Amino acid sequence: MNIKNKIMYSKNLTNTIIKNIKKTVQNETRYGKRPPGLAVIWMKNNTSTEVYIKNKKYACKKVGFYLEEWILKNSTSEKDIINLIKKLNKNDKIDGILIQLPLQNQINTRRIIEHIHPKKDIDGFHPYNIGCLCQKNPKLRPCTPKGIISLLKEYKIEIKGLNALVIGASNIVGRPMSLELLLAGCTTTITHRFTINLNKYIKNADLIIVAVGKPNFLDQQKFKKNAIIIDVGINKISSKDKIVGDVNFDSVLPKVSYITPVPGGVGPMTVVTLLQNTLDAYQNKHYYHSFQ
Ligand code: GUN
């Protein structure tokens, strides 16, 4: 295979999704109906957060969503955040509530997420939405894992039955990713910092999702020839002012069947999936008996 055809750029797919969402918003609002609304809540506590928020805000504006931004002081209390969420839950202009993570250490993130109404939980992090995904009944689904599945579909990569390995067990990526892969029919393994003999799992995997946040974590010696590699890492190399993934891209490229680049692979999929989830919440596609 031509080496270029192995690289799963997301640009074409993200452009198509953005175009379609923009068109849907134009149609929905043509006769005076309000546009989909997203509330973005964040703290200026790390440089990655600022980059993520900038990209998410830009994408929302591009498709014509209504956006409310709440930049919290690092000293904001848990109680104040919960009160803000309660107000946004009741706000009819808002379909989705995004709380960019991480928050400051003094805040109990779990408690905050549990206060978001599951219908407005466009990140899919509420235990109700995670539980539905776990029980093969997906509602609002975490953006990065759902975006990765969309990208695999776009490239017509059949993953049913594959040995899939998720490296990293975070609530944002690793855990929901494993549920998505299970849903798609993979035999799924999650490894994490306490895993003994990680290489044993890497050697056996047909599809590897790497989400550890360490440059060059995966290199070519370790994995099966023709494996599919999905790189979720977004690591800033400050000396070069450059973003790199968790995979040593150049060294693994000859050995893989497919690989996502960084930048230009998974990152933009996360952003457009957030738009899709917000539109879904607006169109109220998900009926939640227990939360009516
Ligand atoms: N921090 C890093 N990725 C994400 C994400 O997808 N959603 C939220 N809310 N916070 C993040």
C-alpha cells in the first residue's frame, strides 16, 4: 500500500460533518426557531485547556450555535459551580453543558458531572450516559472515543472481531473507548500504569489506541505488523513549539496498516463530535424516562 494511504487524516470527514451541521442549523432556524446552544465552562489552569477551548468555540461559531462561555476563577468553589450547572440545566437556550477538564484539585469533578442533566451532558461523562453505553444502549457518548469510531468507519476499516488494545484508562478516553470497541464487536483489553508486561498485550493487538500523554510511548519494535494505530496523544514539545502524539510516527509508519497523524487525526474528531452531540441534544433524540 502507498504509505500516504495508510494515514488517517480527519480533515475531509470533519469538513463534511461541519458542513452538514451548519446546513441543519440553517434549516432548523429558518422560521425563527432558536439555534442549538452550548455552555462552555472552564478554568485557565493549563495551556492545553486553552487550546481545546479555542478550537471548540471556533467550531461552534462556524456552524451557527449559540455559545455561552463561563471562565471560572481558579478559586471558584464546588458549590458555585454546582449552582451554575443547576441554572444552565434549566436554561432553555442551552442544550449542552461542557465542563472542560481538568478542574482545580479542590473541586470534586465527579460530583460536578453528576449535577449535569443527562440530556445536556454532551460530553457523555454522566454515569447515566456511561451506563447506557456500557449496556449496549448508547445515548450521548464521550466525544473522543465516538469520534475515533466515526473515523474508522470513514476509512471503511472493519474492526469487528479484532483484538483491540486501549493503553490508558482515563475517564475521558481509555474507559469509554473500551466500551465503544466492545460495542463494535472487538475483543477488548485495557492496560494502564499498573499493567504487568505491557509488551505482551501490545504484541497481540490488531488495533491499538494509545492515550497516555507521553511522546514516543509506542515505537515499532513492540507491535504486530499491519496493526492499526490510533494516536490520541496531544503533547506540546515546548522547545520546538510543536504538537506530537504518543506514537513515534515516522518509525512505525512502514509497519502499520493504518495510523492517525498528530495533529490532524483524532483531535479534530473530538471537536466535531461535540458539535454532533450538541445537535443531538437540541433535537432531543434521546428520551430519558428516568430524568423527565
Ligand atoms: N479535557 C480533555 N479532553 C476533554 C474532553 O473531551 N471533554 C472535556 N470536558 N474535557 C476534556
